[in-house]
Amino acid sequence: MIPDRMTRRDVIGRVTAATLGMAAAMRYAAAPASAQIPIATPPPPDPRFPQVPSWKNELRELAPGVFAYIQAGGPGLIAQGVSNAGLIVGDDHAMIIDATGAPVHAKHFIAAARQAAGDRPFRRLINTHHHGDHVNGNQFFAPIEIVSHPYCRDEVRKVVATTPAVWEKRDGFADGTEQRRLVPPTATVEGKMVFHYGDSPVEVFHPGPAHTYGDLMIYLPKYRLLFASDVAFIYVAPFAHNAHVGKWLETVDRILKMDVETIVPGHGPISGKKELAEMAEYFRTLQREVKRRLDAGMSPGSAAAEIKLGKFDNWIGPERIVMNTVRLYNEFRGTGGPDYDIPATQKATEEYNAILASRGLKK
């Protein structure tokens, strides 16, 4: 049943935000149409816990010449397709960390970054992984050296030919007149590469499979600063559709042992180890609940509809529990891999939505 403290307006707003957010993700993802994320009904929030805070759009200087570009989010706001980015300004040029996912986002980021970089040109762009909200903006930085993990480059190249020629109109994303071109990375890093900006080393490294099988993170040891990209989701339910959750948690544990004070997540506000550990708690709680239901013979859709995650049900995008449950079922069965399990997720979503509809909550 819908909790008594959840008003009809709360339900409508939560469902509408989820539907719009998932639609945005589907429109702007760097993936074939057949590989898009089905739309799930968000579960009701847990009235025992407060809503997460909102955060604003900003370019914040975290260290001399090192900036995080945070895109606004919070309750009632669209989280999908709205990712964070970064800027590192050197003596004669600047490095960009992720290109954002749509023309409006990229243009706002570029305007802020140019003001911070002064007359220094953008010469290097790091794509932290292949998802559209991080690579679709590549075209607006070209010509530029684009660095990624080989898996990321391969995944982007697979969908270049199927990318629409024009951006679809969407308020806050694109005006519908922009020409669209998906630009793949031009250089790859399999292990670690160190760049030097002034007297600060910038370590670009692959932590192993986590959010995807081709993640890169950027570590500035001098400033105890980590651009974790989508290895970190703060107040936002993490996407695990291309992930290995077990190895993702191992990566988080390694980060928690690193000399890091400030973490720039792929989604959510600037944070630290405490908040990253809380994201790991989301997955460990879900692992435990999913395993119980798998062992009991439940289907992924019915399991996702039954599981309650407490405070995490109030994070942005709680409906991702469906894809994350499917991912964990496959992982526990030993059938996981880098690709998104479209058929299983579609089936689970349909079952999950039907169960929630029977409780009076519909899309």
C-alpha cells in the first residue's frame, strides 16, 4: 500500500519525474534503440526517512586550477542523462573530464570552463565510460584528443552508425536543430597513465570492472582528490545495468583505503568517503535481499517489488531496483557479463509494474 504520508501529488510527481528521466536516458544514450532501459514505476518513498537534499548547478574550484562541474539534482528533478564533469587547467592547455550528455548541458559546461581556463585551449578530454551522458557531448569539444579505456572506445564505435543525424528537441537538453555526431575516443588507457599539470600529477586509471567494464577514474594525489565518475552515485540510486556489482564494491573498498578527501561523483553533489560508503551500503543491502529471494525461487520482478531498502527508497531513481535486481540475479547465477540483459530486464519490469499497479501505484 502507498504510505499514508505520501500524498497523491507526491505519487504523481515521483512517477512523472521517473518517466521523464528514463525517457531522457533512452533518447540520449550512446546505445542502440534495442538496448534502452525499460521504464519502471518508482516505489513509494519510505516515510521513516527524510528526502535527500537538492544540489545546484555549479563549476566549483576544488584546488588550484582543478574544477568540478556539478549538474543540479534532487527530489522532483530529472537525474538520468544529467551527469557531472570536470576541468583541470594547466600552464598552456586544459583537460576536460567527461563531455556531458546533450547540447544544452555541453554548451553550459563549455561556457563555464572557458571562463575558468582563460585563454588556454581544451586539448584533452577523458571519457570515463561509454554511457551517453558522458560521451554524447564529445562533438562539442572536437577537435580534441579523447582518451578512454579500450572497452569504452569499442562500445562508442559500435553505435556511431546508428546515431541520429539531429538531436531530438527536449527542453533543457536540445532545441532540436543541432546536428548530431558521436565522436569516439582517439586514445586508450588500459592500466594507468600519468599526466602532469603544473606541479600536480594527474593519474588516469582503470580500477577494473565496476559501473561498467571500461571505467576510468582520475586521481590527483597532491590534492587528495578523486574524480570517481559513475563509480560514485551520491543520493542517486546507482545504475548497475552494465556493472559487476561485486567488483564495484571491491573498487569502493579500495577507494576507501586511498588517501582521498574529496570525491567528485558521476551523479550527485561533491562528497567524500562517508557518502561513497553509503552508496556501497545500498548495494550490500540489495545483495542480501536479492540473494534471499533468489534462494526462495522468486522471479527478479517479484523480488524487486517486494524488497524495501529503507532510506535508499528515498534516493533519486529508486525504480532502478529492477535493473539492479536482474543484474544481481545474473551475477549470483554466474551468468553476468558486460552487456545489459535486455530481455530479462524487460520481463522483470513488466512483472514489477504489474505488482505495483495492483497496489494502486501506476505509471
